[in-house]
Amino acid sequence: MKAKPDFIVPLSDASAGLSKVGGKGTSLARLAAAGLPVPPGFQITTAAYRRFVAEHGLQEQILAAVSAAAPEQPATFEEASSRIGELFAQSAMPDDIAEEIRQAYARLGGGDVPVAVRSSATAEDLPGASFAGQQETYLNIPGAEAVLEAVKRCWASLWTARAIAYRARQGIAPGSVALAVVVQKLVFADAAGVMFTANPITGKRDEIVINAAWGLGEAIVSGAVTPDTLTVEKATGRIIRRETTEKRAMTVRAETGTWEVPVPVSQKKKAVLTGAQAAELARLGTDIEKLYEMPMDIEWTLATGKLEIVQARPITALPEPPLEWKSPYPKPLLAHGDSIDLAPDAVSPLFATLGIPIVNTW
């Protein structure tokens, strides 16, 4: 008798590999099993996605839509994605899968506990190709029925125009991919950001670079805010360089989902992380790097003083040691420039009124 496939597995199930829970899910399971601070949750396996697709006979239609897309015509990727999205939206989730998801969601705390519903593809967060941002994440989803709908939207996001084009460039056959979904309790983050356990600019392995902004991390991902940047000495946790920016926008929780709001005046120019928090974050990054035995790109949150890890993937574009970026010039170069060079023609009275005072403050 054929064993019933697992549609739901615990988040901390480290035996659930790439083919079962995708790249993001595999990484989170590994972190949780190692005792690192990861928000609680569960995973909906690729078996559920494949069952959904098979039950409604979608695979042939998906592949037909993808095969009609042409790299030299970017609009065709959007057309393919739109067509596939309609197929998923029109198809009902099988009852047995829906019931298992409802039960797993109830075990997270009951009621309408807000969760993050996150896509985890089988071709994602790999050492050679991160696929970062190709599939969808839905934050602040309350209630079992809303979770079920978000899961379907995640499944459909395996076929966004970006994802289809990215896989085509990477030479990954469209028929070989599937998608799992990670469901986790939402962290009501006071701050969030990204950490690189090697300096992504210089390639230095003894430095950790941390980006930090107020609110949820989506403001950094979307480019809505220029985050603080801290460079930390890996061995000691000492801050080597700190660049504190004026942070104008932040992503916060709405009644459902999220929205961007202005940063309160008192926080705009305030450093997001203290020295002690940066050192603790660097320690977590070092532990994760040791676990994976390679430099890592890590997403983190800070809520009521507690740091948690919400994603970790290998850094895909970093020189191999001992290679590091070095200036080709052994000595500093000095150059002379005159501000008048920027305006060689006659200037208007408005420029004289507004521009010259600005130049004079340089």
C-alpha cells in the first residue's frame, strides 16, 4: 500500500530536504534544529503543491504558457504569469490539504494569530543561485481561511514573470520545479534588516556587514529606505564603521497585511542598533556561518529586545578566499575640481539664489 504523502511537517524537521520543503524551508529547518532563534511555525510541503496541480490538471497548461514566453519579448513573461495566476485562482484547494493546514495553524496559538506566509521553491536559496525575491511573501495574515488563500497565492507565485525569466536564464527546466510554503508566527518587529557574514563589498571574511531599519524588513527589500550600515569585526563584535542614515519610511503591520508609514521624527536620525545588539547579531551570524561552513546572507528581526532569524541563504557573489578586492593604486589619488566646472554656461538668477549657497556649504 502506498504511503500517504506528508502535506504538513514541523518547521524544525531537519530531515525535510530541498525537494520536500524548498530552499527557504530547508534552511529554516536547519536553523531551528540547531537551536537558533527562529519564529515558530510549520511547513506545507511540495507534495501539497503537486497534488493541487495534478487534481486540477494544471501542469500541461502551465508548461504551455511558459513555453510561449520568449526572452527577447519581456511582455510575454507577464502574459504567461497572468494566465497561470488565473488557473490557480480558479482552482479550489483539495479538502484534505485544507483541513491539515487549518489544524497546523490552530496549533500555533488558536484564534486569528497573525502569521507570515512565505514561498519556498525547490530552486531557491542555493549556493549558485539565490532566486531572492522571485516568489511571494505575505505578512500579517490572520485567520485560517486567509492563510489558505495566501498559500494558493504563494503557489501561483512560482510562476511570476521574474521567476520564469530567472529560471530560463539559469537553465532550469520549468517542469522540474515545485513550491513549498512556510507559515510562521509574525514577529512584530521594532527593527529588522540583513546581515552578511563576509563583507560583500571588499570580500573580507573577518568582517560582518549589517543593514538595519525601523519596522519590518520589507522597507529595505523594497528600497523604500536607506538603512543604517554597520561593519563589525567578526572575532570581537566590535563596530569598525557605523553609517547612520536619515530613515524616512518604515513598514508596519496594518489590520491585515502591511503598509509604509513615515518614521517618527524622534527615530529618523537615531541609530537602529546599539553596540551590544550589533555584537549579539554578529555572534548569531558567526554561529550560522559555522553551521553552513560558508559565508551567509541572513535576514533578522528585533522585537522587544529579542533578535530572531527569519531567513539564511549562502552569499552567491563573493570572491573565494584568499581573494579580496584591493585598489589597483598603491597610493591615494588626489584630484582638483572647481564647482564652476559643473556649470560652464551662464547661470540663472534662480541658481544664484538657491544653488550658490548650497555649493558654498560643501
